[in-house]
Amino acid sequence: MKPLHYDNGKSYDVIDICKDYDLNFNKGNAVKYLCRSGKKDDEISDLLKAVEYLEREIQHIRLNR
């Protein structure tokens, strides 16, 4: 049984979207935290985690150009 903050009431989950778009770990986690933000006690914390994963991905891209 998945936690309530992951339940979107649909027949698909965030991981399905991430797979369909072939997102890597950092991008997938950013999407995950954005989708679940506002469903737990601390919305800002989830949004900041999404930003953190985006910053990690940006740094990775910059270092590997």
C-alpha cells in the first residue's frame, strides 16, 4: 500500500511518468517532490527538495559538458 502523499487517485503513478519521459534520478526525484508537495505537513520542504535535485542535475550537466 502506497503512502497517501503518493496517491493521485489515478491508474498511474509518478514513477510511470518518469519512466515514460526517461527521466534520470535527479529529474525524477524533482518531479516526485513537486507532485507530492502540499500533500504532507511541510509543503515548502518538498519544494526545496525538488529545487535541490534540480540544482544537482544542473551541476551534473555543467560538469559533463
